Amino acid sequence: MEKTLKQQWDVCIVGSGAGAGPVIYELSKAGFKVLVLEKGPWFRTGDFSKDEMVAARRSVYTPRLQDERHVLEYTNEEGNLEAKSTYDSGRDFWNGNCVGGSSNFMSGYFQRLKPQDFRLLSEYGAIEGANVVDWPISYEDLEPYYTKVEQIVGVSGRLIDHPFQEPRSTDDFPYPPLAENVVSSWLDKAAESLGYPLVPLPRAILSQPSGERHACVYSNYCGSYGCSSDAKGSARVALIHKALKTGNCTLIPNAKVYHLETNGKQKIVRAWFYDAKGQKQKAEAGIFVVAAQAVETSRLLLMSKNPGFPDGLANHNGQVGKNLIFSAGGTGGGDFFLAELPEKEAKQLSVPGLFVNRSLHQYYEYRDEKTGQRMKGGTVDFLFEHANPVSKAMHRKWDDEGNLRYGAALKEDLKNYFRKVRKLKFEIFNDWLPTDGCFVRLDPKVKDKWGDPVARIRIDYHPHDLEVGEFLAGQAKKIMEATGAKNIYANVSGSPPPNLQAGGCRFGHDAETSVLDPDCKAHSVDNLYITDGSFMPTGGSVTYTWTIYANAFRVAEKIIERLRK
Amino acid sequence: MSKVLHNKEDSLFPSPPKLPHRRKFIRQVLLSGIAVQLPFFFSCSEERKDNTIHRKTDLVNTIQQILFPDTPDSPGIEDTGAFAYFNRIVRDERLDPEEREYLQNGLRWVNETAQEETKKDFVQLTFPQQKQLIKKISAYSWGEAWLSRMLTVIFEALLLDPIYGVNLQESGWKWLGHVPGSPRPSKRNRYPDILIRKEEFIAVSRLEQLSNDGKHTKNK
Ligand SMILES: Cc1cc2nc3c(=O)[nH]c(=O)nc-3n(C[C@H](O)[C@H](O)[C@H](O)COP(=O)(O)OP(=O)(O)OC[C@H]3O[C@@H](n4cnc5c(N)ncnc54)[C@H](O)[C@@H]3O)c2cc1C
Ligand code: SF4
């Protein structure tokens, strides 16, 4: 039997992650009645532990793939389009389905976009085959909200002078930098020997306590794990907890929204969702905000077919789901053999938990050696290999010839790898150029456990992404060499990191070519806002979450202005 | 240019494939005589069942022993608790039934291969013969994929928290100098208890109070 929630809310928000958090926080604090419908359960801080089984080996924070999957469509090695569900491939595309979303499990590497990222087309020109556009807002428009995130969510860091430092309205970060491993100083020296500085990498992690949140305890298990000290700036802890305290916010976990119903015109009147028991419920509100993470946001709009929107809500121009982007680049690393280092250094290097927190910004822009052309480059972050022991062991399964390693040889290898080596890694970030080949639609056949069509994600990348990625990998390798690391490698590919997704509902001035207006309100729906990374027409060359948070604070202000009118 | 998807495996790009991930290869070639044999682990008679259990135990034990043999100054397979852990995995109803079946099927395939090669069951071979056979099997694509999955089970048993009845006396961690993170899992928040409580979290939501028919009661 269907049920309608009794109350009428000012705003109904779908999702409770990074894109939703600032809206939940700002609107509740401003006195508006807010309803949050979150698909996943509500884990509390005390539910989190450093258990690799729960965090990484079983589907606990994410749905089971036999219940809910994605279909990935990509060009295979033979050049043919191949579609495989994530259930069949084992490649999980979920990131965090619970109150606070993926922001509970992020590592909190936080960097702002730079002014040129807001005008990629006018700065660097068109690239054939890529749908590059300028943003309808500028860095200056977003700067106050980046600052707000530093203060409210909490960002720790240290500023230095470097050519690509973004303009700031405050002198420094509100929280001092986190403690660093000795390797950070080696990296600094290495970069210096190459003639440029490495940038201390800001983190959405408290280095000092604030209110009810403790400082980071350097647990050594950050990315993929929930934080037990509340130092990590998840939407749950940094924003939703405070919103709940106002008494204006009602949060319903295990509520999967599957349809946004309009009044037959351009206004949404209710959100339909399955409750924990699988029953259909509906909630009514004046304004609806969707922040279900880029892929699922597009999916929900496409599923919400309504009179006037036969192809999905806000999809008047067929743009919903288009120009999906990820973070391009790749990873690499090198080994430090402890026995080859002076004893003191080996000991310092082995200390677990301390951060590396260094990023290469020197090549955010560079000149192509052959053409002399000014190119948009990117960043490279340096970090230690994750401490997860099972995952570490999994990497040792195959020998250099690609044969399965087992028996005494495997044991010897494991011992050497775990006991004698500390691996320093790097991650390359450059623009994933938006193309016609990368988009989300509904799968015509595959359904989730509720019987709804799953998202079918076409994945393609522009060859330019790899070119830039390779260039950055070359620079990163030089730094690694200068630190004395061995076995240095880099792996640049067009493989999308599922956790760094954006686009699908790009914002812009032109209602014919974009889904959202500059305030992130749907052009063709009166009361629909989208505040996760879907709005981003291009992604810049850093992780997205600081920008998602900042933009959601900006849009929250727009919604408050509207409600107060 | 290759466009094959693969994971970026770092703190930022973690998504290590969860256990067990999907099989890539199944064993397709069966010699006709073998194909009509009774299924290796399923039988109607009690006597046969007993035998089967023994044989299955021996088979799993032996294969695990070959993959992770006793060597000096290191935990042996017994110290990992991998055998009992394997049995728990294949009975864990939260895991995909096809995956669990795959793990079990591999045992049958190993035995079938033993029959094809030697006309004997795997457990009837001498240990050197068994090792030889596993080596041979590891060169087949189905064999490599399945043995790799068996290794994953062993890695989990070697290195997960002892709260799961594995990594006995933290022998795996001690051997590899691994420092566990804090807080460690408890009976409340380990797998699958945390999932069972996930259902509890549903009951504490205020949904029932909010619905206008208000008929169904709280499921405490
Ligand atoms: C392991 C890991 C490490 C990361 N590290 C970093 C990092 O270092 N730096 C960085 O900037 N970013 C990082 N990220 C990415 C970061 O977490 C995301 O960019 C950010 O959380 C995205 O915000 P979002 O609101 O779009 O999605 P989410 O935070 O995932 O929130 C979306 C929410 O919507 C819910 N939802 C989905 N569909 C529905 C529906 N139909 N009905 C109701 N609710 C729904 C989901 O359950 C989820 O809770 C990391 C992510 C992961 C997983
Ligand atoms: S305590 Fe620090 S290192 Fe550990 S999860 Fe929290 S923020 Fe990350």
C-alpha cells in the first residue's frame, strides 16, 4: 500500500552526501523544514572500525552487486563496444550508500579548482572531439564558498608561494597542517633539486579538535574507512549532525527515491520512494534538491518520466546524462628498500599513519614540446600505499611474467614485500575531457532489486587525456627518481575512477545546451536543483569534493533567497 | 590503444575487487567418461555423503597446503584458519550464490582433472603428484582463475582481524610486521553483524510516525 508522509516540507533533498550536506545544513539553520531521503542506512561514528573485511572486502557500505548493479559499456581491445554489468565483471561502481554518502569514506585530499578551470575553452581553445565549454560562473564567484568549506567542514593545510596558487580571501587555512612522514621532506628536496616547490596538500581533516569533533588520530586507515574520531569532514559529521540539532531536519535512511512526479507542468509535487520494507511512500515539498552522485542523479531524472518530460525530468533537450566526466590520469609509484637506508631514516619512514600530503602543481599549465602550444596540465599527489593488508597481498599474486605465484615463492615474496619495502605512490589528475562518448542512460533490460532500470554508463575518453597524463607521469617519475625510490613506474589509462565522477547535468546559460542554469536550478523545471558534481561541465585537475561542497553552499544561498521572497 | 577498464588501486581509487569477484573462466572440457560420473560432492546415500565430506575436507586442505605450505618462521595454513574460513564463505548466504558455487565447482574440476590425467581421485594421489597436478592446472585459464580465488581466501584468512576466526593469534600480522588499525572491529560492528544491525537502523527511523496511515507498528 502506498503512503504519503503527513508533513509538507519546504525542501526535500535526495541523497545525503557531499552535494546534499551544505544544503541540508544551510536550510535547516535558516529555519526551513527539510526532509532528507537517503537510500542507504545510517551508520553512526561508533559503527566504524578499521576492519578491512567491512570496509573493503564485503559489500557493507555499498549495495550487493547481485541486488544493484551498473552496466558499463566501453570499447574493448578489438575496438568493439562491449557492455558488461558490474555484477558480471566484479568491478564495483558504488562508492558509499549511507547517510553522508561517499564523503564518509573519502581520503579528504582537498584542492580548489584554479581560475582557468572556469574558462577552459577561452583559455586553451577548442579540442576536436571534446565538448569543452566555459563555466557560467567564475572562480571569484565560488571563492567565498571555498572559504566557507575550509571553516565549516574544516580544511587543514599550509600555504606556500607558488605560481599556481589560487587567489584567496583569507591568509591561511583555519587548521594547521597534519603531521607528516619524513618522506615529505625528501620529496620537497627532490622537487627543489628540479627547480620548483611541491605544494603542501590540504586535507578535509581536522588537525585540531573543533566542537564535538576530535582531531585526527592518524589511524593509518583513512580512505575507504569511516572515521572514528570525526576528524574527517564527512557531510554526516560536519554538516548533517548540526542540521539535525536545529530540529528542522528530518532524515529518513533506507529511502530510495525512484520517481519525481510533476503536476503535469514544470513543477515537481512529490518524490516517490521505497522505504526499508520495500513499500512505496511519497513525500511532498515546495522545492526538490537532488544530490545522489552524478551517475545516480542522471538515472533518477531519466527514470522520472512525466507529462511534458517523456524522456525524463529536465531532459527537454536530451542533455541529461550527457558529458559525464571522471578524473583522468593514472597512478604510479616506487619502492624504498628499508635495508638500503640509514637505520634512522628507515625507522622514520616506517612510522605508520603520518601523511605525505604533497602535490605537484608546477605543471598545471605547460607548453607542449613539439608544438609549443600552451596546454592545460594537472596535478600529481604523493601518498603512501594503502595499509590494507589483504589488498596489498593481492597485488603480489602474479609474478613478473604474469604467472600465478603460490607456494613457498609466494610466502617469500609476501615477507619481503611487507617487511622490507615501503611503497610511495602518486596519483595523476588531469581533465577528463567531456565527449559525446561518455554518458549515462537507462539500461533497456537490466533492473535493480526493486525492478527499476539500472544506469548504463558509456565510458570513453579523449586521447588528449592520456597525452597530458603521460606528460605529468614523466614529471612525477623525475621527482620519484630524485628521492631515491626504486622500481619506479607509472600507469596512465582511460580507466575511470568510479569515486571521482561528475557531469551529466551540466550548468550553463543556454537552456538548449545545458540542463541547469547558473544557479543549478533545472532550466525546464521550476523547483528542481541539483547540487552534487553533476553540474560540472569540466572537472579541473584535482579531486572534486571541495568544489562540490563549495557549490552546494552557493546554491543553498540561492534557495534560501528564493524561499525568503 | 587499449581501453580495457582496470582499477586504480589507491586510497583515492580504492575499489579493490571484493571477494569473491566474478569468475572469468569455467572449466569446459570434460572427457565423455568423466562427464557422466556422479557429481563429486552430491550423493543420496549416507555412506557416500560421509566419504564425500572426508574427501572434500582432504581436497580443500591439500590444495590450501600446496598454495600456502609450511615454511620455517612463518605461519602455516593451520595458523590462518583458512580451512574453516573457506567453509564459512561457501555457506555465507549473503554472498552471491554463483560465487559460492564457483568456489565449490573448482574442487570438482580439480578432481575431474585428476581423473582425466591419472584415473584416480585427487586425494588418492601422492603429495608430489598432487603438487604436480596443481602446477599443471595453474597453467590452464580456468585453473589459474580458480586457484587465484583460493589464494584470495587464504589472504583473507592470513590477514583479516582474528575476530573472524582467522589469522590465529595474529600470526599473519606478526609474520608480516603489519600494524592493525584502531579501533578494531567488535562483535557489534564486524561482518555480518553490522549488516544485521543495518536492518535495525531501519526500525529506528521515524518513518512510521511520519506516514499518514500510521498502521504498522515499530519493528523493535
Ligand atoms: C574511498 C574514497 C576516497 C575518496 N577520496 C577523495 C578525496 O581524497 N578527495 C576528494 O575530493 N574526493 C574523494 N572521494 C570522492 C568523494 O567522496 C565524492 O566526490 C563526494 O562524496 C561526492 O558527493 P556526492 O554528493 O555527489 O555523492 P555521495 O557523497 O556519494 O552522496 C550521494 C548519496 O546519495 C544517495 N543516493 C543515491 N541514489 C539515491 C536515491 N535514488 N535515493 C536516495 N538517495 C540516493 C547515496 O546513497 C549517497 O549516500 C573519495 C571517494 C571514495 C569512495
Ligand atoms: S582519524 Fe584521521 S586518518 Fe583516521 S580516518 Fe579519521 S581523518 Fe582519517
